[in-house]
Amino acid sequence: MDLRQIRYFIMVCEMRSLSRAGDVLGVSQPSLSRQIQLLEAELRHHLLRRTGRGVEPTEAGLRFLEHAKAIDALAAHAKKDMHAFRSPAQDKVRLGMPHRVARRMAPHIVQAFRRMHPNAALTLAEGLSSEMNEWLVKERVDLALIYDPPASSLVRYESIYREDLVLAYGKGCRPVPPPVVRARDLGQYPLVLPSAPNTIRALVDRTCREVNVTLNIVAEVDVVHTILETMTEESMFTIIPRSALGDMQGQDYLTFSAIAEPTIMNNLTLATLAGGPLPPLVEATARIIRELDIAKLFA
């Protein structure tokens, strides 16, 4: 048994799929299956069984999963402790965040970090929220800002800012929607939305399932900036965070209606690997992020 096999087993259990776990871990499915088989052979128990939708842990697998999580957390804690043991002059922290978040928050984070830790280095990496968990698990970043992440025992999440999503459209749109649109009426509007698994799309889809609404999606565009550029005076609509309207230069041609019953709120979280306290510099960077006036930055 080795730590790699344990991490693989935990991820497969969480994803309920060898192929999806392999995508996150950056491991081919045959290699992943082989490592799980070696683990099963050593433990002398079948840990996974196949289902119509993927795999799930057996009774023995569920029992071992608790041990696996504890072992993984202890190993992560030991690694963090040894990293923190380095000379302060060698300290570096890696922060991942979505592009739109980086535009608003990165300058303030960098300024505060340089002021408080002049002998340390901060590396920023930008990508999609859906990539951030993978980066954390692979230890490509030490902490990340992630929108609406899926639950994971390998990652610890802290909600730091929530923002409402709105129905956006061109000012020349006719007929003009009411100032507040009920979620159950969203099916009336031809929408341009990101494709799954985008976090905005996941939020909208989940809300519409809850109110039993079928959306009229006329196009799928994965970048919010590009979506806004497609909004013209014709009757096309999108659902985006309220602050995204301010990200466009010359956005005077756009307006929006609030969404209610229910309100759709995103959730920006601060994510770190689970397993013991954070290294001092990572915790200091997390503290800088917590102390920002995020509502003002997204206004």
C-alpha cells in the first residue's frame, strides 16, 4: 500500500467514476484501475463494484475509506509541516483563481502580500473554477478561489463572498422584461449560457430543476465576456453575476432584471487542501484574502 494508491481510491469514491477520477488526477483509466487492483489484492477485499453509472465502494470499501481519509490527511499534514520548516528566504505560495476574480482581486492581493512578506514570492495562476480542485489535488497551487465547488474530503472550503445572478439583455430588447423576473418564468426567454460543467450553468440548471422549468437555450458560449459581446438589441438574454455587467467596456447598451423566487446566488470559496493546519505563508495569504472588502471590489 502506498500513499498514491490511497489518494486514487479516495478520488474514485468521491467521483463515483474511474474515468472522471483519472481526468482529475491526470492518470489514465487503465493505470488507475491497476493501482486499485493492487490495493485490493494487498487488503484482500474488493473495494469497488461497478454500477450502471460508474462505480461505488463496497461495504469493505466504505470501511477502508475512513482509514484512507485519515491516512491521507496525516500525510498531507506531515508534508505541510516539512514545507513550513524551510528557510523563510525560500518561501513561496501559489494561488489559483478564475480570470474574472483575478481582474478584480489580484492587484490588491499582490500589493498586500508584498507589503507584508517582502522576502517571499507569490505566484498567481488563472483558470476555470472547474480546474481548481484538480490543481489543488495535484498540488499545482497551495490555495485557490473557486466558485461553487463540489464537496470533497480532500479539499477544505471557506465561503468568502456570495453574489446574485441576474437576467441580462440589451436595452433595445422588446418587450422589456419586468424589473424582477421569477425563476419559474425564465423559460420564456431565449438564453445564451455557458455549457456544462460551468459553475454558472450548474447553478441555473439546479434552480430550474427545483422550480420545474425547461430553459430555452439558443446558444452555449463558455466565456462570460464573449456572452456579453453577443448581447445586442435583439431579444437574446443571459444569466450572469450582477458584477459581470461592469466588466465590459462600453456596457451602457446592457441592462438587467433581478431574479427571484428563488434568488440564484453564487458562492466564491477559499479552498485549501484538507489535512491539518496550513503552512504559515499559505495561512497568511488566506488571511489577506479574508480581510479584503470583496463586496466593494465586485461592486
